[in-house]
Amino acid sequence: MMIQRLRLFDVTLPLVHGFETSSHRKTGLNHLLVELTDADGRVGWGEIATPADPYYGSETTRVAWDIAERYLVPAVLGAPWEEPAELEATWRRIRGHEFAKAGFSAAAWDLHARAAGVPLAVALGGTRSEVVAGVSLGIEPTIDELLAQVSRQVDAGYGRVKLKIAPGWDVEPVRAVREAHPGLDLHVDANGAYQDTDETTAVMRALDGLGLTMIEQPYAPRDFVAHARLQAGIGTPVCLDESVVDVADLRTMLALDAGRVLNIKVSRMGGLGSARLAHDIARDAGVPVWCGGMHEFGVGRAANVALSSLPNFTLPSDVSGSDKYYARDVIVPPVVAHDGLVQVPTAPGIGHDVDVDWVLQNAVRTLDTAAVAA
Ligand code: OSB
Ligand code: MG
């Protein structure tokens, strides 16, 4: 197989409901979509789901475009490959830029699965026909507004809710949600906003008493030692997200017991190949995983659904239905959750068609190697 043509689309869609984390608030998402076309005219789609701003990780949409245009496009065009791992190997010498690589990786996997006539989930080795979906809820202006959001999602059928926390917005709102929903599978995510101080220890101890499934990324990404110290002192599993961008980080997490649950994101891990490898290593170490999200459009979320069908994804994933995020998604049909479950598609590849008209209507910038060559 060989990539003959490549298109990149710089697309912005408004969110149905604004989302605030410990670092910032956003009302829309600006991601890049990658379309690979092989010599037989078959296509594969992937999404570069980097946040526009460097607050989650160091990548940004503009930098991802630059990396894609200057390094990834030349790496993949004309390179012979059979397995996606061979195409992923063409950009191995590029350091960092996991989100940019992940979009190309996912497109290669989609194309590979479509060419083989199998669903992406099957190509990856997935075993589930449906995956348990959770919702991630942002910081709200008041506890009452948070409670309304939680009730809305519980009423929509979701059985697992994750709450964003930050210093000053933690024990009180989380306790209020716990009191309103005693049996709910509830967890919190700080996106690294806490410092390892006595004051934080008191907050973590209080959260430890609220029956949470996990406490996600309380400390800065590189601070494995602080996470290990916390994990030694509380019963609630610590979950790492931003800390783990490759399997070396995962090995550090396991060696230090810096967390007992892993959030695997296709984007953060640099693609489906490394996400699957992290899944395998965690499985062998007895660490359960779940699939995190980056408010992906449907292209990226469909890949997340496929990944979540692997056996060690035993905890609910952040793969809510399209309607939680976007009034009109870029795929048809959209991702749908019923009673908190998303069916794993049985059609080839990601199992959804891309609504190219909608992509073009919302694209502010497009790169087409066929146009460049003409
Ligand atoms: O930390 O998991 C996170 C969204 C953007 C950046 C970071 C995170 C998130 C989410 C939303 O929690 C997950 C989703 O529903 O896609
Ligand atoms: Mg997180």
C-alpha cells in the first residue's frame, strides 16, 4: 500500500455546552482532520485532536499543522507499507508531537481496516460489541448548575460521571454530587492543578472519603513521585492521564506505583499502535485502563470507541454520544449512546462516513497534496 494523496482540514465546531477545566474555559474545538488516499482510491480518516492552546500539553493546533505539513506529510507520501506500524515507523525520529502523529496513525489504521474489509475494532484485536460510555463534566459557575448538569446526563442514561476539579472547586461540589447520587460511578480529574502541599493532602483525604472510582492527574505531568506518595496514602486509585505519553512513562508509573489506573488517550500516546501497546503492558501488570477523550469530533471518537473494545478497557471510557458535544458532528451516523452504552460499529474501518461537505463548510484552511502537485 502507498499513500498517493493527502488532505488536511483545519476545522472548528462550537460545543453544545461550554467546558471549563482547571486551566481554562472553551466554547468550541479546533482540530485537524487527516484524509489519506491510497493508489486504489481507498481513503482513511484520522483526527489531530490537540487543544488549540498549550494548557493540556505543549502542542497547539497551529504547531500541529506545521509538524504535519513539514514532517508528517513528506514522511508518509509514497512510503510503501502493509501494516500501520510500518507507516508509524516513518515518523519515529520526530520527537514529541504525539497529537499530530496520532491523527496520521488513526488515518492509517482506518485505511488499513477498510482495505481489509474489517471494522477498526477487529483490526485492533477488540473483543467487545459495545463499550460503556461515561461523561466528563466541566467546572460550573455554581454547585446548583453542576448538579443540574449531572442530573441531565444521568437522566440521559450515563452511569459514570467524571467531574473536573481545581483548587477551590473540589470537596464541596463533589460532596454535593455524591449526596445527590449515592450509587453513581463518580470520579474526579484535576488536570495537574494541585501542588503537593499539606493543604492538598487534606483535600485528597477528604476526596478519598467520597467513594470515588479514581482521582485523575492531581499533580503536574512530570511529577510521578508526588503521585506515588499520594497513592501510598489513600485507598482511592490514582489515575494518570497527562503523565503518560509513551510506554516509558507507563513503566515509570508501574515501577513507582504512581497510580493504579491508566487513562489511555490515542492522541496523548501518539497513535493507535502505541495506545494498544500501553493497553497490553497495563494488562500484563494488572492495571485496568479506560479510554480518555479530547472532545474529539466523530472521526477521533470513532477510533476511541474501537480502541475501547480491547479486553483490558474494563472501566467506562470518555466516549459520550456526539450530541453531548456537537449539534452536528462530522460523521454520519453520529456516535450514539443508549443507556450509557455505545455499540462498536460492524462496518469496515471506523464504521462511519465522513460528512465531507460539513468538514469543508467548517474548515478555515485546507492542504491537498493533489492540488500542490497539479
Ligand atoms: O483531561 O480528560 C481530560 C477534555 C479536554 C482535555 C482534557 C480532558 C478532557 C476531558 C473530556 O475530560 C473528555 C471527553 O469527553 O472527550
Ligand atoms: Mg484527564
